[in-house]
Amino acid sequence: MASEAISVIEVDQFEVGYLEIWGNPSTGRFTTIPNHPGDMPEGTLRAILRQAGIDPEDFLNA
């Protein structure tokens, strides 16, 4: 289920500087994702998943 949500979100992706704004057309939800070199902090990843409506456990098991 998480992989379906992620693939849908990636459809409407565009870049603004070092940020990417991803949208899910089926839910109308958007989230901003930093596109910087290096690892993303865990809290940032959890916030992105929450905004996208993806359960962290589903993401880890995908």
C-alpha cells in the first residue's frame, strides 16, 4: 500500500531550488521535501511521511 501511495505522489513532482514539492492527486495533499546532499534527519522523514499520509511502518516495510 505504501509503494502505491509513493508512486502516486511522485507523479506531480517539481523542484523549487533545493526543495521538491510532491503532491498526491487522489488526496489533494502536498508536502515539501528537502533535496540536499547527505542523510535526511529521522524527524524530517517522519514529518514528510505524516504530511503525505503514509504510515512509517508501511514505508519501512515497502
